[in-house]
Amino acid sequence: MSSEPAHPLGPRFEEALSYAIEHHRGDRRKQTEIPYAAHLLAVTALVLEMESSEDEAIAALLHDVVEDGGGMRAEAEIRERWGDDVARIVLANSDSVSEPKPPWRARKEAYIAAIADKQPDELRVSIADKLHNARSILSDYRRHGEAVFTRFAGRREGTLWYYRALLGAFEARRAEIGPGGGHALDELREVVAELDRRVGAVADD
């Protein structure tokens, strides 16, 4: 008889998946035709590979709902449907809940500063989010070169600054994120180093 998995995914996860896909229906990754759901599923997969809880996996599915148009009304709905912990993780992974959003640099500086006070489950979802974003930037840089940075408000220098700063802030919390979180953080460091290397090589030409 097979044993029950350590972190079974039940109806709550399935409901969150449907909710996330519906909320982001029609959304695409920056200047691509890739459905935004690809990012949500990738981040959730990374969280699950950390052997994290179902709540963390649900929060990974929903991590952009509040920030991307849902606002605090969506936060209240998430809290009611999936509980306080899921809502807390989602809110911790939202760099803005107001419209219009503050300037890009101010938002990113605030997000980085807040890493020092995030709870471990909040950190793991954040690391998964940033790892998938960094993977995507590196992959697109390999294909499209410098043009990839025109997609981002920070352009090349701001984008590279942001990921380097994230690494430093996450590294300071390494002891609290568990082995799975640490493994993901190691990969994030490798991806950012490779992006730095490729961008630097082009700049030196």
C-alpha cells in the first residue's frame, strides 16, 4: 500500500489554481505571448520542490493577485477562502497594493528592505518568484540580447542592481529558509552570476 504524500494537494489547492488562472486570464508575460499562468505554475512548482506546505503552494499560485489589480479587496477574499497564512504570504510578496503604484525604484527598495522581516514561508515564495523571473530574463537574454531589458522599468542597470540586492537580502536569512529554500537560493545566485557574466562580456566588447 502506498504511503500518503507528505504534503498532499487537495481541493483548496485546486480552487486556488482556478482562481489564479481566472484572475490572470488574458495576461501575458512582459512583451511576450506567454500566458501569465506559466509564471504562476513555475513558481508553485519551485515551492513544492522545496517540500513546502500546501498553504505555501497556494500562496505561490496567488502571489500576484493583490499586486496585479486585485488590491486589498482580493486580499480579503483570499483571507476568507484560504485563510490567514495564505493571505499573509501573498501580501508579503506584493510590492505595492495601491494605485497608482509608487515609482519603480522606491517599490523595489522597499521590497528589499522588507526581506529582513519576512517569515520563512514568505521568503520561500519570494525566492521562488525571483528565481523564475531571473531564469526567464537569462533565457530571453540568450535569445534576444540587450533588447530584453527594454521590457523592464529599471532597464539593464536597474534590473541587475535589483537581483544583486535581492541576493544579499536573501542570503542574510539563509539559516531560516530550510534546505529546499537554500537550494533555490543557490540556483538564483548562479543564474544572476551568469546573467552578470554575459552582460559584462557584451559591455566589454
